[in-house]
Amino acid sequence: MTEQEIKDVVRGVLQNMGTNQGNASKAATAPSSGRQMGIFVHIEDAIAAAKKAQKEIQPMPLEFREKIIANIRKKTLENAKTLAEMGVEETKMGNVGHKILKHQLVAEKTPGTEDLTTVAWSGDRGLTLIEQGPFGVIGAVTPSTNPSETVICNSIGMLAAGNAVVFAPHPGAKNVSNFAIDMINRASVEVGGPENLAVAVQNPTMEVSKTIFSHKDISLLVATGGPGVVTTVLSSGKRALGAGAGNPPVLVDETADIKKAAEDIVNGCTFDNNLPCIAEKEVIAVDTIADELIYYMEQVGCYHASKEEVEKLTNTVFTTKNGRQILNRECVGRSAKVILSKIGVTVGDDVRCIIFEGDKKQPMIDEELMMPILGIVRVKDVDEGIETAVELEHGNRHSAHMHSKNIENLTKYGKALDTAIFVKNGPSYAALGFGGEGYTTFTICSRTGEGLTSAKTFTKSRRCTMCDALCIR
């Protein structure tokens, strides 16, 4: 999809919301009229409530779970604009229009109970089934980059599998996360389901997270965030799923449709100001087409920074803390216009992305920024490009992208990168079902190998055997 097509979709969503503004406004303001459902002062109370709710939902028919999920989808669409605005206001990151689209994706393309399957064997000695059952109560850490999107997506999948969930939202996104949790519980109660299928505390802290990680009533941990929190849950001694960081490279070879590649790369990189972990973070271009690629990138809204501006940008987007270089949080998820203003460069709203040429060791290329900044590394051929991409991806095995019409080159790249996501000849967000096939998720477990999570990810396998009966062949 082009940027204009994205804008048209956003405009259509907003117009559709406008025709139903009364209902949407009523839904959005409901939590403020009283207590927030599923939100507790103490974590022990939250876990106990989730455990009780899970005991109620597990014996209910799948059809009833799907009824709750349908209402969650409906309320997510009704509240998409409110959630998007709250997320940007609270975190100071991202783009309202794009966040509306992300909530729409979550509502429409997150798998529900249809994702659960049964495997069967039957023969002379009877019938054996393998079915997918719930873990019970799941502890889930969610990020500030995609806060309410992750809460809602996780809740749909975990509930479909028969679980309840205790969330540990990022403290910097607690208000929008708790709003989403309240919305989920209201959706359940409205159709006759239990309250507290999703819970959290009013003020999430590290101590709250530690309690969740070690609590006897939490059977599975799911971490969506940076490498630190993923390492912590994987060290907990519990079954854990880790959705960690990435630094997705995009390689363009000499056979690619260069103009389309430029548009796709810029659209993917700038979606929600580069907050999605799958977004293009650096470009590797074969030398023979690099100048053409840069030309077309400039035509679709890129500002080509000079050597002096690159140095200023590097000193701006990184800061030093305790003697260590880290990202400047004031730049993460901000627009290209805002970031450029920090180094004294004034541009219009038509500038969506900042590009520059650099060595693969340049910090803004080597590190994942989550900003609409793209460093471009020239390589002599596709083989050097693949080697460079492997180095820059840092073994996260998260996401990688390539533009090429050469099947052999695409195959070599895919095998070498070995990532959970590999998008070919399209923008990165196609991997989430936006302009591409497949379902949506905001928890991509590259580190622990599950890949794009869905309801079946949050189940455990159960074998049920009937001996010498129920085979009617």
C-alpha cells in the first residue's frame, strides 16, 4: 500500500467512526463513570480474581468464548480512536491515524477459537485425540510501543484458548493499557461472561512484575518487550514465551523494482513512526542501484541528511546513562519532522523519513532506533549484502525484508537470516496482515521460536486415548 492508500484507509476509518460517534463516545467514557473492571490495587488480589475467572470460563463452550471475543472486537473498533489518542498522549510516541489502523487490525484479524485444532488417530485399538487445553492463568508483560494493541491481541488469543491473563503493562503506558483491560472485561460481562478475564494493578512496578513471574498460580509467562524483560521471564523457571527486540534489515538487489522498493521501504519504516518491531530499521543496497533507490526515496518524503547533520542526529538520538550509550527516549517514536527540529532543521509535514549513507558500524545503523531514520549501507553485490544483513540483525531472528526478482537471491537471504518474519517485495507491515495475507499479532516470539503467536500458542497439548472402542471404520 502506498502512503496515500494508508491515508485513505485512515480517513475511511475515521469517517465510519464519525457516523457512530454517539455510541463510540459512550463506550469510550464508560470506564471513567466508575471503577475500572479488572484493575486492582494489590497484585495478589488481581491474580486471585483472574484465577477465579479462569475457573468459570474453562468449562464454558467454545461458542460462548467466541461470543465474548466478538464483543471485544466490536468494542475495540468503537474505541479505536480513543485508544489511539490515549496511547500517543501518554507515551508521546507514534501516530494517531496509524494506531487506529493497528487497533482495527487487532479487532478484525486476531485469531479466535477457530485457531484451536484437534489431531486424531483411530484404528483397531481405539481412538486417540490430541487437543489443545489452557494453561490456566497467564502472566503477560506488554510494551509502551504498542500497549493497548498488545493487551487486546493477547487477551483475544489467551481467552480463546481458555485462559485468564494477568498483565504487567509498561509503567509509561499504564493508563491506556488499563483502559483496554477494563474494556475487555466490560465486553465479557455484557454478554454474560465473567469479570476479571484480564487483570492488572493501578500502578505497575518492577516489584509487581517480580510477583507475577514467581507466583504459584501463574502457569505461563509471555513477555513482549526489550531483551531485558525477555531474559528475566526466561530465567523465571516457568514456561515462558519471549517476544524480544529486533533490528530488521531490508536488502535491495539489482533485480528489484527500485521505485516500488523505495515506496514500500519508506511506508513500512514510517508506519506509526517506526514503533513496530518488524519495521525496516536499515537499508542495504547493492551499489549499482543505490543512487536510484535514494532518488526514489527522496521522491516519497525522505530527507537526505548531510554528513554534519548525521553527526548531530547521532548525538541527539543517543544519550549516556551510567557510562553507557542508550536511546534518547525523547526521540523514540517521534516523527521525522520532530527529530529534525531537535538539530535545528525545519521541514514540512511531507517529510516522513530521514535517510543517510553510512558504514554498518554507524550507531544509527547498528542499533535498533524505533524512529523514522534509515541508514543506507552500500555493498558490492548481493552476497556481501546478505553477510551485512546477518551482521546487522544481530542474531535476533526476528524480522528481515528483501526486494528482488531473483528467486535464488531471495532464497539465500531467507535461509541466512533465519528470521520469524521474512517479507519479500512489500512493506514490513504486510507481515501483520496489513496489505498482506495472514493473521495479526503483536507478540512475535522470535527468541523462543514460536514466531507469530495466536490462540494455539497459549495452549498445552493433551492426549486423550480410548482403548478398544470408538473406532467405527
